[in-house]
Amino acid sequence: MSSSPRSTPLALDLFGASALGDRLVDLVQSPGFTLAAFVIAFLAGAAHAVGPGHGKSLAAAYLVGSDGKVRDAAWLGLSVAAMHTLSVLVIGVLWTFFSLSDLVRLEQLTTALQLVGGLLVVGVGLWLFRRHLRHRGSAGGHGHHGHGHGHGHGHTPPPSRPGLVLLGMSGGLTPSPSAFLVLITGLFTGRSGFALALVIVFGLGLASVLFAVGLLALSGRNVVVRAAESRAVLAAATRVAPVLAAASITVIGGTVTTLAVRSMVGAA
Amino acid sequence: MIALHPFGDPQTVVIGSASDVVTVVWRVGAADDLTLLGIDLGVLPEDRVMLDGAITYDAGDADLVADSPELAAYVLEHVAVRSAGEECTGEVTDVGDLVADGATLAFTCAGPVTQAEVEVTTLTDLHPAYRTLATGPDGQRAVYDQTGSTHAWSFDPAVVTAASTTASTASPTPAPSSAGSDLGASAALQMGGVGAVLVLLAAGALALRRRAHRTTTPTTPS
């Protein structure tokens, strides 16, 4: 034995995500269906989303860059939740009943999903660029106006549902380890319905953080709009925002894709 | 960018039997779990774990751990089989790639085995949150964790169905939750139920929204 006081084997546990996840897996096995389990599932999902990844910066960039509304932030959050639940469900069922691990290691599968997610994001970023350029072309260089009133039709194209949903999907494509463990523990112990309900609530926890980040980004943009003293500054800001958003989304997507490819090459 | 806790296969055991021998194939799960075990056994250096808890591994690490006598001793110490109240004698018969193929243990019991209690405590000594997902003959399944480290397994198909119906009765060693076909059917039923509730909720929300929209539209001021 190498050392007497063992170092904790789990990686740095930001915001207690792992501890909450462990507690959740315990609850799947303990008898009874407790309300507390759902509260913990929601918190575990939120804690997981606060960690790196899950497209928080993407959500912010997209909403700021495309004149998003509160409803768009909600769409984004919900598509992350839906995709995450579907992903955990499909992989969990395949792993338990169809010997998925004989075909592909879960690490490899995750990397492949990251690659798909990265490419999706690059696609959305490039499409945003194209849309912006087209829109400017069709607007004929028409000047921009302020954004004090409710309906913001005009200069910046409004966010499109497919774009939002695709970004959300890329954020929920890779399952979180604890949600996956919750589902397979449920499948192994005959409590799959309860486990699936917990995974759904976990996804809603994830969604709530993305929604909150989206709202923060939107209110931040409104502050900028109100604080802009001259029309020229505002015009410049509203002109640059979509380009910056499209650029950062493309760059983030490119980074995720590159990392996925690198770890694929490294593993091969 | 380092993944906080990489997503990988969980630790598994596959339990089988032939006459008086119970076989247990143990797979470690993800590669980082193998590294942690290697460090704990003293086979790998401690600097594999970085300050932030992230784990690095070299290409040869898996072989180092798999080939070490410490590993064989470890699995024999953490897996035990009892049949008819008597301890069965274990030996490690094969050690392959611990992630893909696992280590195979054979436990020779006093007579032909129709039922056995199998105890698995691997990796829970490193961290209490580790669990082992176990599959047995005829689709029997169970989850081993720190509080439930022993399960009873049946190797007689007639008994498997009986055990699955009496699994809920309190016994000192819980039987696996259910036979495979039952488990699959029950999962389909339960998860289908959750899906149906979800569809109903979504339909209800949509209907409510439409109604609210219809009643507010004519009175909305310009």
C-alpha cells in the first residue's frame, strides 16, 4: 500500500455535482419514491450544467447575436433537456439490454458524440454568418435603430427555432455520467420508470441553468442598449454583435470538434 | 480542457456456473478507475493523479496492473462465493485487458451449485460511490454497492423465475432483482408509462396555451 491517507479518487468536485450524483444513484435503489429524490435530481442537473461545457457560452452568444427573447432562452434550455434525456435513455437501454459495450467503449461513443455536437455548432455558426450577410444585403445598408420598444423586428434577424434547437441538442448530446448511472441502476434493479423520471428532472435542472444564462445574456444586452449614449455607438454595437456571435459560435464549435478529433486520434 | 469525471463504462461482473464451479468475470470499467487501482496497489506511481484530481495514464499502465500479482490478490480478496453455506475456493484463471476482457475467477464449491451467494467489494475500498453492475444466467441482474455487497444468484432456470417473484421478501442476502425477460418487459412498461405521462402533460400545456391565447386575443389593447 503506497500511502496511508488515501487521496480522493474523484476529480475536483465543482459545485458538488459528483456528490449530488452519487446521492441520486443511492436514492434510485432505496425503497419508496421520495420527493427529495426529484429535488436532488434537479439540483444535480443544475450543478452539472454549472461545470464546463453544455453550451452556456454558445447559448449566450446566440441569444445576444440574434436579438433573442425570453421565449428563445426557454426553447434552448428545453432542447438541451430533451436531447440529454433521449441520449441517456438510448445509451442506457442499449448498454443494459443490447451489450453496447461489446460494440463500442462508452469513452469512444462520447468522443464521437462530442464530434457530432462540435460539427453541429460549427454548422450553426456558419449559417448565422451567412444569414447575417444575406440580411444586410437585402436591407440595402439601411441604418439601425434603438431597441427600447417591445417588438424588435427590423435590423437583426430574429433567432430561428431550428438554430436554437440544434445548439440545444449539441449541448445535451453527451450524457452526464451520473444521469447515465441513475438510469442503468434503475434498469438493473427493476425501477426504470422512477429512474427515467429522475433523469428527466435532471435534464430540467440542466435546462434551468442554460435558461438562466440566456436571461443574463439578454439582460446584459439590454443594459448595453440602454446605456449607449449616442446612436452611433449603439449602431456599431448592434452591427458588431451578430458577427461576433457568429464568429464565437463557429470558433467554439471548431474547438470542440478539434478536441474530439484529437482524443479520437490519441485513443487509436 | 480536461473532463471533470470522464464518462466511461461502469464496473461490471458477469456470473456463471458449470457443475461445481462458479465463474466471475470482473471488468474494471473506465481506464481511469484502473489507474486509481494501480496506484492503490502500489503498481503505478502516485503522480498519475494531478493536483486537480485529473488522471493521466501511460500506454503500458493497463498491462502493468493486469500482470501484477497484486491485482490477482486484490480480486480474490474482494470477490467471494458461498454455496450451501460453505465458502468456495477461488483462483484467478485468466487476466486479459482489464477494461475490455476483464479478469476471470473460478470458485470451486463442495458440490454442484444451483444457488450461490456472491460478494463483490471491488473498488468500493477506494471510494464508497463505486458500484458494480452484475449480470448472471437467464438475464438475472443486480447492483453491488457499499451497502449491498452480497447477492444470491440462481443457476437453475426453474429457480430463477421463482426467485424473481420472491425477491421482494426480506432476506439477509437479496436475490437479483429479476430475471432478464421480466426486467426488459417491466422496463418497457414503466418507461412507456413515464413517456405517456409526459405526452399527456405536453398536450395539456398546449391545450391550455391555445385556450388562453383565444380568450386574450380579442381583448388585447393595441
